[in-house]
Amino acid sequence: MRLPVPWVSFVVLFSSLVLYSPSLFLLSGIGKTTTFQAFTDVCSVVFPSVVPIYITCLNLNAEHPLATHALYRTILNNLQSRGYIQFDEADEGKTTQELLFAKLEHYPGGHLRIVIIIDELDQLYMRNPRDEPDMCRQLLRTLSEIGYLGEQKSGFILTFLCGSSTRLYQLVTAVKDDESIKIFPVLASAPNLNPTKFRLLRIYSSLPTDLDTACRILVKPEGVDMGIYRFFLLYGGATARALGCLRTDDFKEPDAMFPSLSTKSVLYPAELLLRDQIYDWMKKNNESLLWQYFSPEYKPDELSRVEWNKSAEEGGFKPCPYPEVQKMMGSLQRAGEVFPFKDDALETLRRLVDASLVVLDLADEPALIFVYPRRVLEIGLLYLDDDRARVAATTLSQKVLKKFWEVKPGSIASGVSAVAHVIELLPENGI
């Protein structure tokens, strides 16, 4: 699934997951938080008998509900504050678990059903029990309660666990090793959250050649030069956060904008060597195209002529074929390099995707699988071997951005605007 996660996808996903709760791995910056928040706003319209509760583990501190009350009490407080439930004398003496399910089962007019979205779950595991013992005790209690929600069969609660760490599945299944515990200290004492119920679903970004997605994210007005959007797509890839950064006034050196390797992922040296070889293949097979974008001789006014986002057969960017990757991996293994999945090049590529280093165009036939960089700029930077070319490329980017701001396109598309089907453009100067 390679989408900027539109809210409709989430509604369809919810409709199809009545038998189990998923854990979702979503690449950072593809719009998941915006989508989840938008879904929270519209869920009760699409599903009137369902109450959505969105909880983020980002910026956990001593005042965060999960740090003071754990999960069940946080849910109860949320439902009370929104007028769905009231507490009375009959509730005294009940545990928070008993109280929660009693309130859901005996809701006036029928059962009350809730969808719990716990976003940035990996951030919860990053707290340190040595520094924050009281908070971490509550967080471990929250994890135990999450595990129970995955087991329960009442039909009242559907739980989504979401995160952008490549180790999300390892966290959910409580697979503990020294390296992981250094990054995620809470993992040392964390329970297994039941991978049978919390099944992992990967949702990745669109291909870096997906111009339609870039135009939707940036809300392209009619009549604006498409070449400008192709330039943005080349520099940022088809992710909402990257394209949003390019829209700001403080655009900086192209190689300083978006760090490629996630700090929360740990790859084998052999996997990084494979990444280098894939990048080198793409550089050698796209030199003519890269010259047009990154040569000091290239002018901004000519930008719209290079339709690099077309298919390779039409003269666009050439991705690396999967059979070539298999050959590279085999060569590295013969040279003594060790891969965690020694006989599975596709699983190795998935690990590179999880680390935000490549994007896959998947197909049933191996010969039809292709590997892209997350953004073509990664390959362009390899092409810029001398400092003068790098400076020229940065100058070019600033000129194009200036031209982009002159046309004043609308604001970044949000999940809410997609739900309402209302895109508010901010035209100026008669556009």
C-alpha cells in the first residue's frame, strides 16, 4: 500500500478489521497523524455508534494521561468528559477494567463501541525507568492493558497501535536484545502484546515519481507550471512532511533538509553496502537526467521541459530492477558479508524501506519489482561530485522556490480538508 494514507483508506481499514486489532508501521512524514486526527473527527459521522479516542505518545511527560492514569482510566476520563458516561455510587469498588467494560456494555440505548488509536507507540518505550520510575510503572501498566484489549472478544473495543520505528513489531512482541533495550529501555520489562491479535501492517510512502500525489499534497491550482511541482517531487519525494518543508521560507542546502537514515533503525553493515550499490546503479543509469537537473549549466526556466517522473520507457527516472538487487546481494555474500535474511533479497529490501532509504514498486513477478530512492535528490547528490556543482544546485533550488512562491499555491492539504472535500486555495495577484 503506497498512499499518503487518505482518511478513506482508514475507514475501509477499520471496516475490514473487526476480528483483530492491527499494529501499523507507517513511515515518518507520510501524514499518519493528520489522517488519524481527521478520522477521529469524522468517525462518528461514518459510524454513529462508534466513539474514536486518539492518544499520542509523542512528548510524554509527567502530566500526560498515560503517565498518571494508565490506559483504562484515560479512556474512562475521555468518555466522561465528552458526556458519554457518568460515574455513580454503583461504580465504587470496581477495578478500572471492570468499570470500563460495564460502562460500554450497559450504555443507554445499546452497547457503546470505541476505537482507540495509540499513535507513536514506539515513543512510549523510549522512556527510561532509572530516570522516571513512577512514570514508567504507569506506562508498563498501560502496555499490560493494551495486551488485554488485544485478547478481549467483547466486540466493544478496536485498538490500533501505530508507530514509525522499524522495530515496532519487535516492541509489540517483546523481543529483547541489548541493542534494542539501549534505544527502548521500557522494553526490558515490557509484556508481549500478542502479535496474533496485533498483526503488523506496513504502510509506506508513494513512489518518488508520483506527481499526482505531490500535486494533491501541495494543492496545485489550475494553470501553475507543472515543472515546479516536478522539482518539488524530486527534492522531497511524495511525502507530506518533506513537501511541507519545501514550502517553507527557510529552505536550506538540499542535502541537509531530510536525513535519510532513521535514528531508530539499526541495519547490518551488509545492508548499507547493498544500499550503496543500488544507489550507484541508479546514478550510472540516470546520468543524462541528473545532468539536466544538477548541472551548473541548467537554467530554472528550462525546468518544466524535463519530465523525469515519466516511466523509464518514456525517458523518465530508471529505478533499479529487483533481479539486479539479487545479483548485488549474492556478490556481497560471496565476499563474506552477512545479511539477517541471507536467502531473501525482498525481505532485505523491506528493511531498507523501513529505514527510509528506498521505496519499492511491488509486483507479483520478481522481474517486475523495482527499487526507487525515497527521493531522487539522494541520487542527485551522488552525482554532484564537486563543490561548484553543489553550490549551483542549491542556487537553482532557491530560484525555483522563489518562482514557486510567486504563484502562491494553496496550503498543504490536510486530512480534514480531504474529508470535507473542500480545498481552500489562497490565490493572489489574480491567479
